Amino acid sequence: MSSETYTDIKLDEKLKKDVQPPKKYKVILLNDERTPMEWVVGILIEVFKHDNRTAKELTMSIHTEGSGVAGIYSFEVAESKTNETITASRNAGFPLRVKLEEE
């Protein structure tokens, strides 16, 4: 048996890369009549890392407008924050609703 090495192989094929930036998703908190505003402020501070002033302003906006964007993230991060918010709210007995929306 002989072992041959091919060094003159040429590739004529060129790969075209169509790279697009990952999509972003808005995490939206929805107003309800049973979740206390203090709870929403706490969620915005703990989960979404807003400062106290911004969290209070956003909570008032959610209360008056019916919904508000807590943050904009990649899908995985948005999904994780959504799950964390829902789990914490249900464990505390609150029906706070959250939805994801593509930006």
C-alpha cells in the first residue's frame, strides 16, 4: 500500500456569509388590579435592575397606560427574566402578567 498526499487541491466554492444581528425582544409588564404597585417596583429593581426612581416611574406608566416595557434583551435573556418575574409573582400570590414582543 502506498500513501499519497494531495497538495494541489483547489476549492472553487466560496461561502457567502449572511450574518444578521440577533433580534431583540421587549419584556412587557401588564397592569392588573390585584398586583400591588410596590411589588412591581421591587420586580423592576431586582429582576430588571432599574434604580428606585426609574422603577417607580415605570410602574406608574404601567398603571396608567396598561403596560410598559421593563427592558429589551436577546431572546434568551428576555425569556429568563420573564420566567423569573412570573415565578416570583406566583410564589407571592400575585397574578402579574408578562409578555415578550419582538422589537
